Amino acid sequence: MSASDPTPSVLRRKTAAGQQQHQARSVTVAKSMRLSIAKVGLDVFDMAIQAIGLLVEDRSQEVCIDMMDAANLLVLLDGPQGRVGAAMIDAALVGGVIQQQTMGRVVPSAGAPRAMTVTDAAMCAPLLDALFDKASAAVEDEADRLLLRGFTFGARSEEPRLVGMALEDAEYRVIRLTLDLAKGVRQGDLVLFLPLVATHDPDGGGLDGSDEEGEADSNPRNMTDVVMHLEAELMVQLCHVRMNLSDLTSLAPGDTVLLPPGTFPATRIMAQSGKCLGTGTLGQVDGQRALKIDREPAHAKQPQRRLSDQPDVEMPAVARIDMGQGGVPDMTDMAQMEMPDTMPVAAPSEIEDMPLPPVDNLPDLNALPELDDLPDLADLPDLGDLPEIKSA
């Protein structure tokens, strides 16, 4: 058979058939996710979870950020060698997982979805941890195993913008699972964003971050390192100034606005959302503007009551005052003091002989105003209508 013959040879047909059978039996990322999510539902939550839809594709960082919805639960994933992934869980799935853990059953969703909280993320953390653990052990290909291995729940993110700041890689493997909870009671999507990994290290190191001698990196990056290197925009608010609309519209570059007194010691630190994060004093250090943040004393949140806590009270120590001989007597000795049966009383003669202080500037009693004459008794009304009183 010539090479130009379009009919495939017998050997080629056998090879293609064997390759198809091997691909059908091999466990890929999609198949491992489908099988693992069902095992997680039974083993971890005692609930039927079925993947009714699954899609695996590679997307850029910008596309991944556009796919995220703030109404769902956004989670950062902590991976090996400092790799950071993300997960987006539908609000309906979050409610079903929480209901199964608290009430032991799942009820249909009613009303508009509520805002996600840190508690919701903590309740869904076992779902993500168990899913990556089982799926990474089920795949056969080494590249797929490196893609899924080692990812765990990291932290909840409030908005997609913060997730985009944490995702530093150019491309990500997006795994979208459409899940069914409790045999059709609730349905929603679980989307995973995992950074792609190379199958070899061009510098000669291993995939696990080790060098040529097999020594692992002594300082691997973790979620804390990634979060602490994120940029956070804060605003320093000096004060509020009330102005008329005409004065406000007439402002021009170079105009001076008078600030009320006491502005710099009462500076407020504001977030982009308008929430006050703290206060401080505005000043300068080495010719540059600086803000000294007010620190709340420790005893304001945790009162110190023991003698051993005295150095941590952050209040000045008060020395004991020596009262001397004329000080307050010890109250414990009052019980031993003998009280006399009768108290001494001064004699009447002594009281009469006591000199009285002079009294001056008393008003003259004869200077009282004169009173009018009383009316004549004959002018009183007749009392003949009164009832007669019989004497006994």
C-alpha cells in the first residue's frame, strides 16, 4: 500500500482504536472532577451532589476577572510554590451546603440571594479542600496532577477587583461544574480558576520548586505573603467643610480654604467604600508628610484585673501615700476599742454661761406696714337658711 493511498493501513487502524480505548479508560481532569464531586457529597456532607455539566478551557487573566460575579461567593485558593487560584461558588449552592450542615436537609431557594459572608466561606471550605484532594489523586496524567495537587481554601474576597489583584499569572485553566444538590432541589455553578504549570523547568530545577541538587526552597510563598504584597488604596480625610454652592462653584486653583481648628490631630483613615478604618495625627517626618496612627490601648478590649497584669495595663502606677501618725486608723482595730457606757454631756450652767456672738443688722420690728380696719360685722350676710340643730 503506497503512502498516497487514502485508505488507512491495518496497523494504523489498530493503533487508532487502541488509543481511543485508552483515552476512554483514562481519567482526565473533567472525569476526575465529575467522580470526585459525587464522592465529596456522600463522604463529607452526606448529600447527593451530581455534576450535570462540566467545561474545561484555558482563559486569560482578564477574561477570568470578567467572569467573576460579586453576587456569588469569591474565594482565593492557596496553592503550592506560592501559586494562587480562585473559586466562584453560586449563591444557591452556598445556601444548600449550609442548610445540609445545619439542618440536615436542603430546601429550595426563596427570594433574592443575600450577600455572602466570611461564615459562608468557612462553611464551604471543606467542599473545596476535599474536591482538590480527591481529584488530584484520581487523574492519571502528571501535568493534570500538578495542576490540581496542593490547592486548599485560602481566604474570602469581597469583590472581583481584589481577586484580580491576587491572580498574577497570564493564563488560567477554568473548570466550570454545574452541580445538582439533593436530586434537583438546588442547582448552581462552581467555577475554579487554576494557574497553568509547566511540565519542565527551563532552568534545570524540578517542578516542586527544588534546584539541581534537589534542595527545596527554604522560603516558599504562601497566601499571607501574597496578600501582604497587595496594594490597598486608603484616603486620609482631614475634616468636613460646609460651603455654599455659589462659593463652591467659584473655587479656582490657588484659592485657600480655611480649615477648622484641631484638624490635624483628628485625621480619619477612610477606605474606598467610605468606611472609617481608624484615626491618627497628621504631621511630617524628614520633610515629608506622615500620619501617626492612634493605637487603641490593650486594656480597652481586654481588661487587666490580676496583679501580674499590671505592666500591661498601660496606665501610670499610683504610689501608696504614707498618712503618718495622723493618718486613718486601721479599721481592723476598731473591734478591740472599748466604748464608754455613757457619753459626757455639758451641764446646763455651762451652756448658760457660754457667750453668744453678737447679732447685728436685724430689721426694725416697728417698721411693719399698717393694716386696714376690719369690716363691720353687721355687713355679713344673713345665715337664716342654715338647718336647725337639735340639742341632745
